[in-house]
Amino acid sequence: MTTPQAFPGASPGARLRALLESGELLVTPSCGDALTARLIGQAGFRAAFMSGFCVSAQRIGAPDAGLISYAEMAGAVRDVCAATALPVLCDGDTGYGNALNVKRTVKGYAQAGAAAVMIEDQLAPKRCGHTKGKLVVDRTEAVERISAAVDARAEIGSDILIIARTDARHGHGLDEALWRAEAFHKAGAEILFVEAPKSEAEMRRLCAELPGWKMANLVEGGETPIPSQATLSEMGYGVAAWPLTLMATAMRAMTDALAAMRADRAPEGLMGFAELRERVGFEAYYLDEARYAGARD
């Protein structure tokens, strides 16, 4: 299996591209904070996805409905990318404004360490792709966003990859979504993301008809089926993102623990303190500290 460590010294974008070119399905659990990004790396995954849904929930305690700002998202990109050696694919939402805002978003994400940035065609304020009320901009504006993202990359000499997302399936049908995705590829996007196909037949069709790498977004309880990883690879997907699995698991564990504490019971399933210290980095910190005067016993 190809790993990020196989490309020492390479940029995040170059390492992500090499992983995609290997032909192996790239499974990317999602995070919204630095700790979760560390855990994804510790679990042996080859890349991570920074989900706007998770960042919005964890950073400002709000739904993924266009409430979080560029500055808050860019801060999350910096934190997440600094916490892991994995290449991180990062949600750039609509680019937070017009084409010039898209350029700023792409440049900022690249400078913060992102391996890829996702730009979508929703009308602001955007919202989670598996919730009601989604609207998309017209074709011209949608393609201009991707063109602006590609221009921004060139202007700073970056190799960050562009993920072009369309939500047109929801209100305009699969044919329109496919038209937009192909236009995004022609504009320079490497990874195409048609959000919320409603069947495996639709998933197979979009993989068969679209060029480049395709990304599947796998939301438990959402509109899209969740095939096995082997089936996703056979369909033709290059990336499989699981945007909510880890946050949903953590929220269930936390609500159960809070209920136990409220009832004056000890929460079940706690991670041991020694393992907790190890995973957040205390042991590595102690080793590094020992190299310098003033280390504490």
C-alpha cells in the first residue's frame, strides 16, 4: 500500500497526487479539529478530509448552513494540517464570496498546508449536501469559481489539487450535475465530486461518464448508498470520504457519558489515561524535552 511516508520532502499536493495515481481507493475519514486529524493518522489511514460540517459544529457549535466564515475555516486548516503528516483534503465551501474570494480561499488554504481544496456550486448561504433547501448558482458562475481556483493556484506556484463539487443533482437532475462536473474538469479541476447521487446505478453512471478522479461522499443516513470499499473502487471512484462517522461516534459517546455522570454513574468505555496521554502526544513531548536543559522528572 502506498503511504505518505513514501514521498519524503514532497509537498502535500504532490503526496496526494501520488496516492491517487497509485490506483488504490483513497479512504479519507473526516475531521474538524487537530486531535481527530492525529487519530486518523495513528489509525493508519493515508489521508484525511477536513469537513466543513465538522468544523462548523466543533469550532462554532453551529450547523453546516453557511454560518462559518473563511477566517474560521482557514484557521481550522492550519490547525489540522499542522497536527498530521497526512495530506489533508479541505472543504472550501463556495469560496466565501465571488470569484476573487474563491482565489483568496485557494491561496490561503494552500499556504496553510492543504493538499486539496474543495469548491462547490451552491448558492450562498450553502448547506450540508444531504439536507433540504439546497440551491445552486448558474452554470457560468459555477464554472468561473473553478477557473478562479485554478488561476489562484497558478499565481502562487502551488500544486494544491482542486476538488470541484456540484450539488445540481438535488434540484436539476443527474444530467445537469454531469454537465457541470465535466465543465469543471475542463476548467482544470482534478477531482470531481457529484454530491448526493441517489442509487448505485447513478454512482456507476457518473464514474463511467466523467473524466479524472471521482470522489464519493458517504453519509450514514444520507441520500447516497454506501457500498463496500471494494465496490467503490470497482465503480471507478478514487476517493471515498466519510464526513460524519467520527464526529457522530464521538457525539454518541459524549452524550452517553454525560447521561451517566448526570445519573451519578461512572461512564463506560473510557480510554485509559496512559493511552490518552500517548495519543495526544505527551510521551513524544517528554522525549523532545529531555534534549534540553530544564527538563522535568
